[in-house]
Amino acid sequence: NIRKQNNLTYAFSNRSYTHRIMYTYATGFNDKGWAYALSFSKRYAEKGYVKGTWYDAYSYFASAEKKWNDKHSTAITFFGSPYKRAMQAPATQECYDLIGSNYYNPNWGYQDGIIRNAKVRNVHQPMGLIYDKFQINDQLSLTTTVGYQFGRYGTTALNWYNANDPRPDYYRYLPSYQTLDPAQTDPYPYIYTTQYWSSNPSVYQINWDNLYQMNYLANNANESAHYIVEEQRKDNNQASYNIFLTYNLKDNTTISGGANGIIGKTHYFKTVNDLLGANYWLDVDQFAERDFPSNSTMLENDLNNPGRQVKVGDIFGYNYNIHYSNHNAWVLFNQKLNKIDYYIQAQGSMSSFYRNGFMKNGRYPDHSYGKGSVNSFIHYAVKAGATYKISGRHFIIANIASMTNPPLAENAFINARTSDRVGKNLSQENILSGDASYFYRGINSSFKITTYQTYFNNQTDVRSYYDDGFQTFVNILLQGIDKVHQGIEVGAEVKINSDFTLIGAYNIGNYVYTSNPQATVTYDNGSKPDTTEIIYQKYFYVSGFQNAGSIGLKYRNAKYWFASVNFNVFDKNYLEFAPSRRTTNAIANLGVGDPLIKEITEQQKLKGGYTLDLSIGKSWKIGSYYIGLNANV
């Protein structure tokens, strides 16, 4: 239900967008029981805060609702948010130091004096919903929703063939690479590279003119493009349903149940976005071509179309669908008594996924084309919780849950781009979780402290990277990942007077891996058979901030002034580590006590930090209209 309104808003910012304008119109229900709502917004930034970035986004919403009677209504809604944005890429600390800025972005360069970003995300995934709510009688209600989502999700990137790496921050171009050879004693290469790299935009940014020049030379020799801009796509089509039934046994007892699910497919492929002046791109695997020059089969990305020359808009490299489904049925019992409220919930689920390939890959001709094996799982969830009311102001709250989850399709395939092979003995994730809280609710204050612990067992994950030693992309499928998340959360709110409120929260976390998973390692060019290794990551930290907190002061008065200030802190932040550095092979050639062992295997901890957020605003009522002004820093 959207209240009747005719609303126009404008915002100015220096964050992801510079300008935002939004218009919303809603009629409310008319005499015939119909209500309509429309909304449209535009957000854009010609230049983002980080150089080389920009943002161009829209959103739209349309809905119509019919109230058949006081107990039954139906609504249909369609909405979407198409956007394009030029992206920022992370870089090493060496690059930031050389440029003298933590906002260095290697994704862009000058083309004819104009900034051009190689990595642009282009997304539009609209969704339609039909919603029906029916109060069958005083005790029983039924809510049903069906939906469908479709659209595109693409990201452009540079690709290259038989040519130097075009990325300006490639490690071989940096000064530090000049010092890796112990026999190198001449300091000049390091000094020269440092000065040249840090002072020349054509070096530390993408040199678009050079890419066009290389392709021009390729055209003269009637060769494939050396450089192109490709677009990597993952377009999703998904139907969903949700049925929710509630039965009130008594005033204090409710039984709810329902079913929900999704059926869909995601189309993974890539297309030629820009040939950068070249005539065509040869659709072969350059790493296999280099390593197996006499094997005309292994180099082909699609044996059904060998030696194919592709142009702008053509699909190449890989092309497949991941089909998936997930169906759940659940029941919830909820009861409120004088001293205790409690609930018990149980859920049963079925899910499946499989790969359907449209290219016959030369490295895996028997596992890449057509429909692969269906991976099916039956899983469950059981949850329970209770609130014990010590008094009207003091409460003890506890929750516990046990569940299984199937592996995500993107984490199950060893390398879905080339084959339908999944990890051996693929199995489900097991989760056991519990938390306990004390909650105080006073007249002018509230306080809550929670301790929690969650065990995740038998997770799967996939990592991909380029290996200089094998000169190909490597995929690592990790199985048997166990970890535990545990911590304490504290939150409080104090109403100082009618205008001021003090709020605060802090979390102390400890999130660590508790197993050494098995890794299946594959090589894109097929130069080696699959290998298995143990990844020694037990007791390493899960990446991300583990400690975080905030304290703030809010102000609001009867004259429609409002303001807030929040001080936020975060700490205990660890970088995600490379699994290849946690193997016996990583240190096999190093002697006992070699300082390189620590450098290779130790997990890097980042410094903590803080942010300060300020907000102030006021609203005015003029007749039947409201005007609001708000500023945030």
C-alpha cells in the first residue's frame, strides 16, 4: 500500500553519483477499489570521486492494486534499475605510493585526450510481481506472490592475444620487479622504472593509442587482433513463487506455513565489445596454442566451429547455461505466554543444478557440449527460540538453528567455462548456530548484549588466477572448508531529553577457519592433469572486519529540525589469502628457518580505521505540501 502522494526529490552528492532526481505519483484507492503508483528516478555522475569513473543509472516502478473487498486485494508490480558505471580496480600499495594517492585507478587511460575506462558494468534486470492477499476468515489468511525476473548483467574488460599485458599495474612493469633477481646489483633499472612509471600517464594508465597501433599493424599482416574489449555476461532468467498461510489458533498462538521456490537459468558467455580498430579476433585458447602448437584440437574453444573469426557482438570463448531450482516447504509454530514467548520452525527443501554447454571445448570435448549431469540435494532447517520475560523491562532471549545448504552452483564446478565437471563427492554444507541475549527496555533507555556462535562445516569455494609458472589460468576448487564465527554484540540507546538521543553499538568478533580443505587444481590450457592438494589454512582468519562499532547522537525537535552525528570504528581486518601459498609445494624449496617461509605463508592484517558521518535537515509544511532539505557528509 502506497499512500497518496505527488513527490519530487533532488539530491547532490560526491559519492557514487553527483545528481539524483526522483518523482513519485500515487493515487490512493478510488471509489472502484483501484490504486495506481508510478515512480521514476535518474542518478548520474559525469566524473566520480575516483578518477576515471562515472555513473549513469535509472530506476522505475509501476504498480496497480485492486481491492476486491475489505478482505481481498490483488496487485501487479513491475520495476527495474538499469545502470552503467565505470569501475575502479584495486591496486598494490606500491602503485599507491608511486602515484602518491590511494585513489589510483588502473582501469582507465587517455584516448585522443579523453578518459576511457576499460571496465564498465552494464546491468538491467527488471522484475514483475503479482501479489494476492486474502483474509479467508478471522483466523486464516493466505498471501501468494509469483514473480519473474530477466535481463542482462555485463562487465567489459581488456583481452589480449600474442601481445604484452595492457594493464598498467601488471607486476612486471613495476619497480619492485627489477629487484627480484639476486644477481642484479645495478640500481639504475629500479631508479629509471620508478621515475618513468610514476611520472608518465601513458605508463601508469592504459595506453589506448598503443593498443590501436598494435591492432593496426595486425591488420596490415592480416592477423587477429592483439587487443580487444570484451564483455563478460551472466544474464539471469528466473521465476519465483511464495505461498504464505497463517492460522490463528488463539489470541496467543499462531501456526504459519508455506512454500516458496525459484526456477531459473543463468546464461554465461562473452562477446566482442570493441575490436579497437582490428578486423577480427581469433577464437582460440592462446595458452593451449602456445603450449601445444601441434595439437589443433586443444586450442579450439569450440570444436563445432574451429578457427572462427569473431567480430563485434559475436559470442566467443565460452557459452553455457547453468540451470537451477530450489523449492522449500516450511511450518512455524509461535506461542506467547505470560512469562515466555517461543517459536519452533522446520523446513524441508529440494534443489538441483546442471550445466548445458553450447560450445565443444578442445580441452574437454566430452564434458563441455550439451547437458551435463544433474546435481540434486535434499536439505533441511530446524530453528527454535524463546524470550523469557523476567519482568516488563528485563528479557532473556535465546535462539538455536541447525540446517544444511547445498553448494552454490558457481562453487561446485571445477571450471564451468570449459566443462561440466564438479568436485568429487560433492556434498552439502552443515550449519549449527546459537545466540543468547539480555535485553533491557526502559522508559528512556534500552540496552542489549548478545553472544553468538555459528559453525559452518563442509563448505565449497572456487578461486581462479593466472599462474606465471604454468603460464595459464588456474582454478582451485576447495572442499571441506570449516569455519566458526563467534562474538559479542552490545547496543544501547538513551533518550537524553525530548530532542536528543544517544545511540551506540559494538561488535567483537572472532571468525576463523577450523579445517584444512582439499583442493582440486585444474589448468585452463590442459597442460597438466587435475591435481589434489591440502590447503593449510586452519586457524587463519576469515577476511573482512571482525570488530566494528558506532556511537552517535540524534537530534529532532518539534519544528521539524533533525540532525545526527555518528563516529564509526573498525578493526581486526584480514586480507583473503591465496590458497596456493598454503601448500607444501609453496615452500618445498626453502630450508628450515628461511625467512621467506613466513613472508609466503603469513596472513596480512590491515590497519583499522574510522569514519565520521554528519547529517542535518529540516522540513516545512506549506498548505498540504511538504518541502524537505537534508545534507549529509
